[in-house]
Amino acid sequence: MDLSWMAWTWPTVAFFVFILLCLIGMGVWEHFAPGGAPRRGVFGLDTTRGDRLFITLLGGAFIFLGWLGLFGTPLWGALIVSIVYGFVVFKWV
């Protein structure tokens, strides 16, 4: 099967592997520590672990796009900001 039209690069593969590992990690976390009951965050929203993962991934995508628009490459700064953002979301949102 010819997948050259998809323009797969190592960063693209790494991104999708990261998403897969996040989903597997969340499944393992739920298996060993069940009860990801909704938690009220700083914005007054009730969110579960899955909601917080989705918010983190979506926010990270916007951070990377904003970084590309403002600063261009390299993206190491956007990665650091996204990781900090992810910790904040899982801790307080």
C-alpha cells in the first residue's frame, strides 16, 4: 500500500504515537485507580480525567500553532509551554 500521499514524517508519526500512548496510559491509570469522578476546577466546570486530557491536547495544539505564527521554528519553547500547560490543567482545571 502506497502511503506517500500522506506525507508521513518522523514528527507526524511521533505525534500519533504520543496520542496513542496517552490513551493507553489513561486506560491503565483508570484500571489501577478507578473512579475518575468529575472534579470542579477553577472555571467551575466539572471535568473527568479524559476531559482534562482532551483540554490539554487541544490547548497544546493551539499553543504550537500560536508559536509557529509568532516565532516560527524551532518549537522547543512551545513544547515547554505545552507541558507546563498540561500540568496546570491536570492539577487545577
